[in-house]
Amino acid sequence: MAKSFWMKDQKGNFSNGGDDTFDETRDYIGIRLQQGVPLLDRDWNELEDLRRNQDRIIRKNYLGDGTPDNGFAISQIAGKVDDFTISKGRCLVDGFEAVNRADKTYKSQKDVPSLTIPDGKRTDTVYIDLWISEIHGTDELKNDQDIKMETCARHRVEWKALVNETGKPLDPVEYHHYYQIAIIERDGKNIIAIKDLRTALRINPLFGALTVTDDERIGIGTVDPKRILHVEGGEIHSGGVNGSTAGFSFANRDAPNNGAYVESGADGQRWVWYAHGQAACLWSGNDKLSVDKAGNMNLSGGIAFSGSAERRVYGDSRAGSNSVILKGKWDELEIKGRVIDWTGSNLHIGYQNDHKDDFIYIGYGDKRIKGLEINHGPVVGVKTADNVGLKLNSADGGGVIYGYDMNHSIFLRVGQDGTANVTDYHQWGAHRFFTNGAVEAQKERMRITANGAIGIGTTDPKRILHVEGGEIHSGAANGSTAGFSFANRDAPNNGAYIENGGEGQRWVLYSIGKIARLWTGNDKFWVDKDGNVGAAGNIPNKSDMRLKTDIQPLNGVLSKLERIRGVSFVWNDLCKSLGCFTGQREIGLIAQEVKEEFPEVVANWGDKGYLGIDYGRFSSILVEAVKELNLTIKNLNERIAYLEKKAAIK
């Protein structure tokens, strides 16, 4: 077989025993012809191989796989599930260009296997298989117009669009080149979806100018884009470079780390403008500004004005009474109108100027307080003796919300107008939350104690989070959506707290000494940091005859065991990287050897298809091996007895 850099075997009439002399590891870039020496075909061919390989390296390493003109797009044919269309165009595959000069179907290709229809769901991968062929004997190579003989052979790029229906990685063939272009999701006779895997060609990733990744991310100034569009640098700019023409900029003039990507920078390092819940938000550490679809704006901080010039913000009528005037100093803030009025050093918010019994009152100067009091009714003023931070009152004195200073607590409850002698639910040092209508019918639903314990359904939480009831649940109440539950479906005493219940009443999952333990009365189950598992009782496997069918005996197990080795070993670094390293010598079997003889006790694990052995089920094999060995011993004993008896007769 003649050696070639481009194909498995070349059949032309070449010198050097048919072998090419090109070797890319020698790093040649050209050939220089000398005078007075033979000119051989292998020199000419090596020159061509050097040129071709240089072109391929540039395309492969600096452009990558992909299409410049939407070539090789895969699309469904209406009414057909065993065929599809391949669009015309071009595509680079491992540095070689595949050209489809006209739209074609999968079936129209020569010598491709028929597509199968799965019984259920299946994911198929469409890929380009490209290779180089050697051309001889065609009419255009025979030179019938003059010398009537073939001179030089030709190389041609060949390709097919094929389908991998196995779900497993391709087993590559030498001298073939592959590129995945689409995924077809099937469910029986239906094509559910076709996902495009092709990429546009990237430009010079060596210098980080522009990169398009396989998962459709674009990087400018980076070869590792973290988002759909990722620009490394301090500024995105349009218009003149010096700002002399109109345009816009997105910039970080500080440019920490020269504008390098920071996933979660400190406040002010990364600013994100995003949309969520029909609102636009500006984020840096947290949301600083949000605008909803109705135009309402929310700021997490205040608005600062520089200079002494008057700042004005107007409503619908610039000269009308409904205006807000912001001047250079905050004590000159003026809010005019029938609804809001700033008078002297006080702010009044009322229905109209001549009806000041119904307003929000903020005192200033000699009447300065530590917060805000909102009243409804004839009583307006400041209860300084209460040390109030925030207080909302109804007309009859039934408190709605009380808020105290930093040395005390916040209390939340709902009062009722017209109720005399309203019960004071306040308790120093705790936050309590009530619902259920009128004051006399209110029930406490949640409490946060002074030591930080949270109780839901209980007024006396025993732990950091204590929930009274039978179940903690996420998702829909009827379980129709995804979620999780922590539940005691028995719920003794209606789910009330039991510190030390009997076995099975309280289950506790806890860790101590780097071991996770499950407790009820005592430890029932545990797992250590190395993955070793223990249980206080048995861990049975299903084995009831009533659950089985097609029961068959195991035969010939001794001879199969002869081909399986019991070994001692130490787990290697690969095993350590997967978290199964114990740091000590182990004993066991080789899973590949066991699989050849008893595949039923071997299973795959991990995404790389590593093999594992169910040693518990292996015991059934050993039982039958002992029985076979016992039968052999029995037969030998009978044979020995017969021979001894026969010898005695002689």
C-alpha cells in the first residue's frame, strides 16, 4: 500500500515506491530546483503538498469550521420523515472546503444508508463526512486531443451528509474529516425539531479581533466570550474617535483590569442594563434604577444636583400650578399644587390647601422628629414620647403599624376602626405577623424572636427555622408542577413540635465528624466523606419469587470464573479526579473481564461510560460456583471409592 499524507492508499504510477515524501513535522515551506539534477515527480508532488497543507492550516486554525453563505442548512421535507434537504453553499470542514452546488436531498446522495424510524424518542446528529479521492482514467485526463495518454492524476474533495442515529460519538475513520451541522429530534414517525449546529466563520482569533463560538456567542477582543455578545475593553463607541461627530458610547472610563471581563465585580465595577418582568433595570451590585412599562421610575438612592442654578421638572403644563421646582439648595425645595404643598420648614400633603386636617405632616426645625407620622382624622401631630420612627394611626387609636427606633423592634398588625380597648399585641424584641380580619379574631402566623429564631405556625420556635405542620412544600399545592417537599404525612399531634419523639416520629439529617447521619431515636443511616455507606439495619434488594418470571438457572459458572481475575490495586489519578479515590490499596475484580462473562452484574456510570460491578448480585454466581464445585468433588469421591473397591477385589 503506497503511503500518502492525504488518503489511505494512492494508486498512481509514482516514484519512491509510490510513497509521498511530504512530512509536515519537518516544517518545510517550499522546494528549490537545482540545475544539473533530475526533476522527479516526488519533488513536484511535495511542492504541491506543502502549498496545500499551508492553505489548510490557515483555514483550520484561523477560520475554523463553518459556512460563509448559509450552505449545508438542514431542513425538513413536508410529509417525509426519512429524508431532508441539504441547502447549496460552502462549508469549511477541518480546513477543507466542501461545496454543494445545488440543493439536494439526503436520499439523492450515492451510497448512503436509509434513515430508520424509531419506536419512541431519539436524537439524530447530521454531519459532513469529507475525504480526498485520487482520480484516474476520466476522459478529460486521457488527452485524446493530442498525446492520447494520461499524464497527471488529480485529487478531489468528496463529501456526504450522513446521520448518526446511535446517540454515541462517531468512530472516526482515518483520512476522513467530520463536522456536525444539525440535530434532528424524533418521536416515532414525527420530527419534533431540527436544531442548526453550524457556525459562521470566526475572524483571526489569534489576535482576539472577533470570535464566534459553537454555542453562538460572539466575542470582540476576546476568544472566550461569556455572553451572547462580549466586548473586552473600556468603551464601545460610534461616531468620530475624538467625539467630533454625533454618536453614542458605552464606556467604563476606569476600565479595571484594562477592561477585562469581571463576572460579579464590586458595586460600580460592572453595570448591567436588563429587562425583567416588563421593567427595565440598571444594576451594579443591586438594582439602582428601574422603569416599568407605564413609565414609572424607581431609584434605590437619591438624586444629586450640582451647582446653584435652579432645576425644574414640569408636568403637562409648564406654567401651570401642577409643577415641581427643585432649586440648588435642598432647603429651598418647593412643591406647589392643590395636592402637595411645602410651607415654611414643613411639608404638607393634603387634599387641598384649606383642608389641612387630612394630610401627611413632616416636621422640621424645632418640630424635628425621627421619622414620619401619618394620621386619619382630627388628630395631627407628633408623639415624641413614644419615640416613634413610623406610626400609622386610625381615628379611634387602634394601631395599624408601629415602628420603633434601632434599639427596639418592628411590630406589624391590623387594627379595626371603632374598637375600644384594642389589645396591644406588641412584645419587645420580637417581630410578629398577624392575619385573619378583625382584631379579636387575628391569629399570629409568623414570629422572629430576639435571638433570630423564625417560627411559622408557632409562637415559640425551638430552632433557627421551626415550622409547625405536616409538610413544607414548593410548587403547586396539588403537586402538578415541579418542586420539593419535606413532609411527615403521619403528622402526629397535627404536626406539633416533638423534641424527642419515639422512633419514627422525628427524623433528623445532621452531620458530625465529617459524616452525614439520618437519626430517629438513634442513627439509622450514615455516609462518610469517602462515600462509604452504613446502616443500622439491613439494606435488602428485591428478590421475591412472586416478582419474577422467566427464571433460568446459571450454568457453567466455574469455567467463566476461570477467566476472571481477583486483583489488588490502587486507584489512579483519573479515579481521584472523579471523587472515588480512597488513598489505600483495594481488592476487587476487573469490570471489563466480568462483563464478558456476566454482563448482568456490570453497569455503566458517569458520562464517560465507566464500568461498575454490583458485588451484591455477584453472590448468586458464587453460590452456583460452589454448587458446581461441590458436585465435582462428589463425583471425584464416588470415582475414588469405586477405584478403591476395584483395587481391593484384585
